[in-house]
Amino acid sequence: MTTISQTAGRSLRPSSSSGFFATLVNAAYALFNRLERRSAVKTLNELDDRALRDIGINRSQIEDAVYGQFKADLTRYL
């Protein structure tokens, strides 16, 4: 018996509407991520210098620490 696939004439590429929704979801995720990081920067800026020192950063390193660009100076431990 011969079977014919129903998907034979269809493109394997996702439709433009699914691409649109994927872009929309990615934009929403990026916005949520940005808002969450801004909130973290605000919270850390509200801490005093002693509390920041306790967690290992100083005031000038807050944004770098939140955005993942912080590099600890490990030479002081060697």
C-alpha cells in the first residue's frame, strides 16, 4: 500500500506569523530583563558603602556587576 504525506507541498520554513510572534516574545523578554536589571542597579545604589563593600563591590562597580561585566581583582588573594 502506498502512503502519501500531507506535508509534501508545504515549506519547511516557519510562517511569517510565527516569526513575528517569536520576535514579539524576544522583545518582551528583553524588556523584562532590562527592567529587572534597572531595579537591581537602583537597589544597590540605595545601599551604603559599607554594605557594598560587604558584598565585594564599590559604588563605581555597581552597573558592571549587574550587567555581568564585573571582573573581581583576584590578585589580592594570591
